[in-house]
Amino acid sequence: MKNLTSQQVTTLLIGSGIAAFFTLIAIFGPWIAPGDAETMHFTHLKQGPSSEFLLGTDRFGRDVLSRLIIGTRTTIVIAASSTALATVLGTAIGLISAYFGGRVDGVVMRLNDVFIAFPTLVFAMFVIGVLGPGIVNGILVIALIFTSSIARVVRSAALGVVILEYVDAARIRGETILFILCKEVLPNLYPTIIVEVCIRFGFAILVTASLSYIGLGPPPPMPDWGTMASEGRSLMLTNPWPVFAPCIAIVLLVVGINFLGDGLRVLLVARRTGHLGSTA
Amino acid sequence: MMAVQGVGNPHETPALAFHDVTISFQTKAISSPVVRNATLTIAPGEAMALVGESGSGKSTLAYAAMGDELNGARVISGRVEVSGTDISTLSGPMLQRLRGGKVAMVPQDPMTSLSPSLRIGRQLYEVLSLHRGLKGRPLEDSASEALRLVDLTDVPRILRSYPHQLSGGQLQRVLLSLAMAGQPGLLILDEATTGLDVTTEAHILELVGRIQRETRTSVLLITHNLGIVRRFCQSVAVIYFGDIVEIGSVEAVLNHPAHPYSRALLDCIPPIDSHITGQRLPTIDGAIPRRTDMPAGCLFAPRCQRATDVCSERVPELRTISPGYLARCVYAEDELASMLRSPRDTLLNERDSSSVHRPIPLLEVKDLVVTYQSGRNRVTAVNKISFSCNRGEVLGIVGESGCGKTSLARCIVGLIEPKGGQIVFDGQELTGYGLRRPHPLRKSVQMVFQNPQSSINPQHTVEQCLMRPLVLYELVVRKKRRDKVVELLESVQLGSEYMGRYPHELSGGELQRVAIARAFSSDPDLIVCDEPVSSLDVSIQAGVLNLLMELQQKNKVSFVFISHDLNVVRHVSNRITVMYNGRICEMGTPSELFVPPYHPYTEELLAAVPMVGVRKRKVIPTGNPSRYTTTTDTPCCQFSGRCPRYLGMICDKSVPPDKFTHSERHLYCHIPLKELESMEPVLEKVVE
């Protein structure tokens, strides 16, 4: 910490604060929420904020604040687990591709290109069409979509590391490929991976929202931020809160996670190289 | 104004003059000086060398001469004059005319100094039209002429080329022609030849010398290599941590330095004379002080053997010792009086072939071929090389970059697979590479790399780095591993306090010591050292070399020691192999190699290597490097294209025979042995 500038410490603190805040809400949501997320108050349709409903109600008269709080868990679970899955898969693919190079690299990366060229939502609709909608399938689809981009980033960062002499030294020692990849190469990529993960996490929330919007998200009436935003969209001009509230939550969480990632990266870079990297 | 150096007319306006110049980094709170009170003058037509370790402020000084700020270091007091003009009075456009027009610089790295996306011609036209106002036909003509001036052949092709299409030597020539294009009065070479091969370096310096004499251009040569100073410059300034500590003629400074620092630097260079090998090189103790922790008195005092209380109390003046000769030391006269060089301690054993009793071959390489794919072409890096390295022996391999020495090293340690031939280690043939090698063999062959920064994982502490081989090979029981790591660290003269440090907290020299400890940790039989000291400063080089050789003798390890530096290889090796273009030219003990008969390539190498303390034969035939041929699989002498003693078709059509039948000495050449033996020796020791 002592190597960081005060601005970087602030970034780290804000980031971790926001992340902790949302994590707590995700865990304790059902106990914190002022009301029930699914109860429809037919006498209070499309209301603005009031003392009874702090963020107003949507067109079915459901409490926006309660839905927002309850929906946090779904949203974070989907985004976090899909990002985690994508990171593990993508890192493994990227490392292997960079280390072996040549034909392995060529095949893996061309497959990757095909994947990236394929429109995300078309792919998602295809997979969910086959597997059926649901949280688990949603996670799988988003993870698959992000795997290729993480693999690409990890590969290009790893390419600069696998040629270094300490990797040669490990090979001369007779280390296994698993050891070289995990202990010699991977730790040098953490700063890059962290940044990529944070960006993907933000996108994961947005993709979840998109999937919900085209009706392939978590089945209703279970609330999640994306579904909330898309449901309220048609009445946004007269009843903005059901859209604004989840949007603000998404922005806040994504910004917070990126702050956290940036701070962690700087912390890692500073500890192991003695200077503060400006970019990954 | 005082004329400091003995060269040139003192009444002539100097090409460059520094008057009491202090250059400093300015941040909000602090100002830390990089160069303090520098005073020097360079007369028209004079070549002055500026010598010092990295971080001593050499480049900062050079940038100040161009009115530029290196990394934001500014001249805060004093005056910099170029041809009598105080450059602080110049405005933007006038400064621009000064740069390139009056002062020009040739930087160190040609690859980053030329724009990769513009053709050479375009970059040359720009300078010519800016400084000479040329256009159209005359512009093209003078561009061609500028390239011809620097001995480049095939000018039209070079004008059309992009930088990546040219070799390092060609690029450095292009940079030189760019610098000369504005017809400057002062040429600054900032380590301009450091990255080049010795022979290319020699050609380029010769060229600069010719230009300097013909056009009376002054030259400021920044270098850490004292050898090239002697050959090329008339005067020399030695700079230590921002202070010019000694300034005078080359003869004075290099033959009998008055400042202990200059003497120590000279002593660090491995001696070329054959009787001294196998001895410890003197080293400079300690390290350059930190900027935050400046000594009160003489900056060199903490490392100086002569230092007394006086030295640490006040800063010594740069004072005149004899006309045109200044030194910044209280004891300069005493230093001059004690002309005897400090005696060198001997190592445990005298290093000579005879010290390797009853040679038992450890490593045998037979007809080894290494090829690699470069785009669509297959390049043969190592072409049917055979040699052996005995137990406890240091086998030096010397050659230019691209001669295949690194490919050879990587093949021996099992990083790349040979295309043909055999590697026999300890009677066992090594097939396959890396993990496919049997377990005990992996342990017994280790490697020390050139660049310590990239050979140790920045994510691991020193302890983790040294612990790993112990764990992997299960050499030491778990409880004693930590003690073993401490022991290893102590064997490379580092304390246990280094255990928890990360590589970025260590200097280059310390890192290389850790890398050496790692190589020795598995108690190997063979260590391949690939340019282990090339990236280190001279003063640090000596310490690391001493350490390597001490450990080698103590542990009875064999070394395959690869370097482009003939001085270093000469110092450490029992036998030396000279490689050119993937083939062995000559092989023998150092004493055999340094006297005739020479292979023509060895002769050229010896002539090109900068050395201190020897006089060289005046006339040395040199081949034309532009006749350089790439490796081919057709039978021929690889050196024929460049050979100054080229015989004719026989050299192009058949593989040269070995002139010796003796198993330890080889010389592959078509020239009759009689003729080779009658060559005049290249080196002659200077009797001091």
C-alpha cells in the first residue's frame, strides 16, 4: 500500500466499498428488502417515490426498491459465475495457445475468431433455444461468449512471457508444463487478467439484461436488474423509476468493480515490480 | 578560457564547451543533480571520450550539449557553448537549426531511432532538405552521396528499404549518415556501437575516425568501453556519478590514471596477456551511491581504497595535475607516483589446460545441426559442429551475433531439438529435449543466461527461486532446505537478508549472482553460460566473473562459456572455439589462439576487439562486411565471402580441411599452414 499514490488508494477503497455493499445486499437481500418483490399492489400502479414505496412501483404495482434489492442476488450470481467460468476456461486456453504456439495456437485462435465473429445474441438464442431458459443455462451461455475474448487477451499477454529466460530455465530444470504455466507464467498475467475480468463482469450484467429483454433470462416473476429495466422500458417516459433504479444500480456496480480491479492491478504491479504501471 | 586538452589550437573557438554546468532533475519538492559542475572543452577536430558506468550522467551531459533535456533533467547553472554560442540564449527555431546542423547525435539503438514505417530515403531527404535546403535532383544525389560516405554499397536499394530490412551495422551507418547530413561541427556518439559486433564496431569507428580527420568534425564519444577509447580518441573525460573525476589526453589517463576510480575501472578489464589468466580480477567494492544518500565529501570515497578522512569531509576540486590534465582527487599525485598496478590475487589453482588432469570428456557434440524456420526459409544456425568439453574444463565459444552460438547453447541444454548429429553427455546420448530427457541428466546440465532481469521470475522471491530446484530434485531434506538456500546465497556473496526480496529490489549484478546460485543449486556437472556478463557494467562484470570462476573451480563443474567478448572468454577459458556462421573456424588453448597461425577470421576478431594494455599491429587486412554470405548447405568455407585472405574458387567450393591432426587443436582453412604460421602477430603487449 505504501507505494500507491493517494488517488490510487482512494480508487481501491471506493471500488472495494461498492463491491462489498452489493455483495452484502446480495446475501442479505431478503431480510433487508422493505416488502415483497412479487406482491402486486393494484391500488398503487406506476407510482413515483413515496414514503410507502421509496422508489415507487412498476406497472403491476410491485415495489421497485424491494425488486431491486432481491434482484441483486440473481444479477450478481449470474454475472459473477459466468465471468468466473469464462476466466478459468479462457485463461487455460490462452496459456496453452501461447505456450505451445505453432499449429496448436493456429487452430485454437482460428476457432476463437469464428466464435468472436458470431453475433453474441444469435448464439445465445441458439443455445438457449436448445437447452431451454434458466439461470444455469444463462450462466453457461455468457461464460462461453466471454471465454474467447479472455483467451485472446491472456494469450497475447502470455506470448510476451513464455519467451523469457526464466521460462527457459524452468524447462531446463525439467518442470512439467502444468507447473510452468501455473507457477511461472500465470502470476505474471494477473494484472492483465484482473482488468479483463472486471470489464467482462460489467458486460456480463449487460448481457444478462439483454437476454432477459429478449425473454431468455431468468424466468419471471423472479426479479433481476436486466429484466426490470426491459419490463419498464415501454412506460419509461411516464414512469421512469422502474427503469432508472436498476440502470443506476448497474452503472454503480460496474464502475465499482472496475475501480476495484484497477486498484488491485496497481497493487499487484507495485508489489512485484516496484513501479506503478499505468496500463496493464 | 582554459584549454584543457592538449589537442587543437587553444585560440580556436572550441566546438563544444561546458563551463561549470550543473544539470538537475527538478520535481515539485526536490532537485537532485545528475551532473555537477562539469567543465570541458572539445577543440575542432578533436575526439573526446566520455567514460563512466551506467547511471553516471553521460547521456544527460550529451543531451545538454544539444540543448535537450534527457528525462526532464535541466541545466540549472553554468553555460553550454557550441562553437562559441551560448545555447541557452537560442530560441526554438534556432535550437532546431543547431540540432543536426551544428551538433548531431548517433544514438545507441538504431531500431528505435529510425521510423519503422518510412523508407530510409525519405528519412534522409527530410534531414537534407531541412539543413541544406535541397530539393529534387540535388537532394537525391546528396542522399546517395551521404550513404556512400559511410561505406554503404548498393545505395539505391538502401534508399528504398525500410529499417527492418537492414542489418544492425547497416542501420548504424545510416544513422551516422543522417547525423553527418547536416554537416555538423560536433558529432555525439551515444554508445552508438555498443550493440554491434566487434568487427562491425571496428569498421564503424574507423569510418567515424576518417570522417573526423577529413572534415575536422569534433567527436564526443560516450562509452563504457575503455578499449575503443584508446584506439579512437585523443582525450578522455571520466565521469563518476555526475562528477567529472578526471580529464586529459588518452595516453595520460589510460596509461597512468591519476584518479583511483579510473585506475579501478582499468583494472577491472580482463587482461589480454597470457600469464595473468586464472587470476582474480580486481573489483570496485560497493555500488554507486543512491541519489537520496549522497556522501558529503568525494563521491567515490566510500568505494576508494585510498580514501582517508579528508576525502569524506570535503568535495575535492577538479585541479590541474599537469598541463591539460585535470583530476578530482586529493591524492592524485600519490596515485600517479604509485605506478605499480595493484597486485592480482591468484585463484585456488592456476588455470591452464594442464590443470585439468587426465581429460575425461563430459560433453561430446558430434556433427550437430540446428535449423530453424524463418518465414518460408529454413536457416541453418549450427552446421555440423563437433567438439568436446572435458570434466572441470571451461570451453569458451566466441563469435559474432548470428554465428549460431546461442542456438548451440539452447540445443545442449535441451531447449531446442537438433536436426542432426549427436550430443553425448557423460557417455549417454541425449535424445529428445526438455522433459523427455532422463531425470538425472536434467539436474546435471544447467544454464546461466545473459539478461538477469528476465532470467528470474519477477513474481518469485529470491528464496522461492533458489528453493525450487531443491524441491524439484529432492536434493535436501525439507527441514534443511532453508539453510541450503542461505548457504547458496552466501556462496554468491549475498546475505540471508536477500531471501524475501523480489527481483525488482535487486541490481543487475545481484540478480546475476542469484541466477548463478540457482544454476549451481542442483550441483550440476555442466553449466552453459550464455553471455553471463555482457549486460553488466565493467566494474560489476569483474566481480561476477571472479565469482563464476571461483565456484567453477570449487565445484569442479565444466563450463561452456559463450561470449562475443574475446577479453572475457580469454580470461576464463581453458580452450576457445571460434565460430563463424554456424561452423567452427578454429579451436585451441588461449595461448595457441592468440599467436599465429591464425584463422583469417580469428585474425580479424583479434584486430577488432578493443583492448587496453596492448599495442596492435598497424596493418590488418579486413574483408568487406557487405560481402557477407548467409549460411548455405553447399560445401564451402563459411568465411570465404568476407575473408581478406580469400584464395579463390577453392574457398567457395569445398569445406576447408583441419590443419592439425592433434585432437585438441583445430584450424579449418584452405591456406597452407606454413603461410598461416608466417603471419605477423596482431597483439603485442605494452611494457609498462
